[in-house]
Amino acid sequence: MSHIKEVAIYAVLMFVAMLSLTLMAPVIQEFIIDRFNASNTEASMFFSLEMLAYVIFAMIWGSLSDKCGKRKLFIVFGFAGSAVLYFLMAQANTLPILLILRFIQGAITVMAWSLVMTSALDSVPKTSYGKTMGVIGMAMMLGMAFGAPLGGFLAERYNVFVPMYLTSFLFLMGTLISATQIHDVRIENKPDTMLESIKVLIDEKRLAVPYIFSFVDRFTIAFFIFAFPLYLAHAFGFGGAERGMYQALLLFPLVVFQYPFGRLSDKIGRAPLLVTGSLFYGLEMCLVCFVGKTILIALILSCGVFAAMMFPSSTALAGDLSPPNKRGAAIGGFNVFGSLGFVVGFSAAGILSDMYGYSTSFVFGGISEILVALIAIPILLKMGFGLRAIRSKKISK
């Protein structure tokens, strides 16, 4: 199987996994807040618990796949289990039951998509990590971008349970695709134990750089997934479909520009795109609640372009620093920090919007992104991640 076909299959699987992340976001008001008489903070737990499960289990599944020397079995099981859990969540009639099922679903789903990302890196040469992660990133954001308006439309046209059933069906299709269309790459010198694999985090301390970017990037995206549609409903009176479309304005530029920016990072290095994207994205995030709905369209689109600079560069940087035989744990760690960013971000978005309002919460998120970028500049330069190609010995060690 050619590299192009392999990456395309992994991209399809990633699309399915990420579509589920935003399908319910535009109708969280109706699905949880109105239905269970819940607060913003309680509703945010629907997202936070899924991400908490990602935090706990991403590295476990990654290190276990390193030890076994196989990825496919975990991917197939992850998609099949997710199909079952999404169907069961549609049957939940109390908030506690729904949240328990959500946590279990998160533990199973991260097995699927984290190892899809790892397998994509396994299947290509190191000089193609940037553009490969650009393709995977495009699929991720395409799924998230379609999920928001599709979930809003289906819930408004039919009812709030239809997006859940659709997600279950799509994960079932992902099970069939992964079972029949992917194969394992042979992992040389596989670690004897899971602990040996996890030690990559200690042995390769430079992984802290992409991990921190992964955290803060997902931390801020959580504000757009959870707080942004609630802000649109309160500030402009938008319905579910309109909220979903505005969310998609952030995500569609991520679909279009991740591949070219990922390919550019292969040529000039990761740092220029990481820092530039983070600074301008953070600045524009601070302005979200201070503009009218027309200017907001241009602002959110621009945020998406700058975000597209960051995501493939940080993921490819994690791949640059990951030993092939411990890549499951290393990429699992990258996703742990990203998921932790989601957990903290969803909770912060709910708490800050309840206590101080939406404008303060978005300013807080934007400043967080700016500070990380400023702090990272001297660290990246010192470590040799400046205007250099991926072939640099300082990067590949």
C-alpha cells in the first residue's frame, strides 16, 4: 500500500473520530442545560469528562501498543466500542448516567484516534511528518467543522438525539474500514514493558515543548467549542444551526491551510509557524466578544488561519522527537497534554463565563496563548528549532 493511500485511510478514520467531538456542541443548551435544568458549569462536564478520559488513557493505550508492537487491534476495538457507547448515551435519561457513559466512551475513543495519529507517522518517512500531520490535521478539523453545523441542523430539524445515533453509525463504519483497510507497520526493538515505553517522556525532555503547545492550543479551542455557541445564543439570539455555522468559520480555515503550513514546516522548521500562529491567534481571541456579528465572521476566519499554522507544526515536532519504537507513548503523551488542555479549557470556559461573563473568559484564553508563545521563543531558539528544515541534526538528534 502506498504512503498516499495509507495516509488517506487514516485521514478518513480521523475525520469520523473528530466529527463526534462537535456534533452536540451547538445544542448543548437544549441537550443538557434545558433538559436536566443544569448550569453552564455542569453542562461543561459533558466535554470535560471525555477529555479527562483521554488524559488518563491516551498514554496507556499508546505504551501498550508499543509493547505489543501492533496498532491495528487497538484502533478496531476503539471504533467498535465507541459505536456502542454513543448508542447507549442516547438512551441515558439522567445526567449522572450520561456523564458516566461519556467518561467510558472517552476512554475507548482515544484508543482509536490517538493510535490512528501514531500509525500515520509510522507509515511515512521522517521528512514527511509535517505534511502528513497536515493531512491528519485537515481531517480532524474537517470533522469538527462539519460536526457543529450538522449537529445543529439535525437536532433542529429532528431532535437532539439524532446526532448521537449518527455518531454511533459512523463509528461502526470506522470499525469496518479499520478492520479491512489498514495494516500494522513492523516496530523494531519494541520495548519489553509499558513502563520502558513511557520512560520516553523522561529520556527525551525536549518533548515538553510540543506538549505545552498541545495543552494551550486545545485549552483555547475548548472555549470556542463550549462557550462560543452559548455566547452567540445570549448576545445575538442565534439558533442551533446559526451557532454551528459560526463555529465552523473557525474550523474551515484549519481544513484548508493545515497541509500547506505543515509542508512549509518541513522546509523551514517548526518554530516560525508555531510562534507566529500562536501570537496572532491569541490576540484575535481576546477580541471575540468586543465586535459585532458581521466583523466577528472575519475575526473567526482569521483565527482559523493562524490556528492552522500551529497545529501541524506542534504535532510534527512531537513526531520529530519520538523514537519509532516508543512513538505510541510519545504521541500518547502529546494527546494527553492536548486532552488535559481540553479538560481545563471546558471547565474554565464554564466557570469563567458563569462568574465573570463571556468577554472575560475569551480574553483569559487569548492571553494564555500569547504568553506561551512569548515564553517559547528563547527556548525554541536555544534548542535549535529556529529557521531550520526538519533534516537538521539538532532536531533529529
